[in-house]
Amino acid sequence: MPVPKRRTGKAKKNMRRSHHALTPMGLSENQDTGERTPQHRVCLKTGYYKGRQVIPVKD
């Protein structure tokens, strides 16, 4: 089984990991309430998703 001849340096290791950063979650404006909510998620205030009610909401 092959073994690395030299240790990987800090700079090379960090260059390889440069694409591992997290990206911020995409937020879109809710058409009913006007709040910024995560995309492709049910609005918990109204219970709507894509213009139709998916979950019942308690008042």
C-alpha cells in the first residue's frame, strides 16, 4: 500500500480545503406575509407552500 513520502504542509492542506466553506441559506420573500423565509420550506405562520395550504395552523 503506498505511503506519502513527505508530510502535507499547512498551506497545501488549507488550499485543498478552500472549497469546504458553508454557503449562506437562500432566503426568499414570502408572498403572503412579506417575511424572508428559507426557500422550499413551508411557512410556519400561514402553513402555505407554493400557493396552497399544506399544514393546518393553530390560531
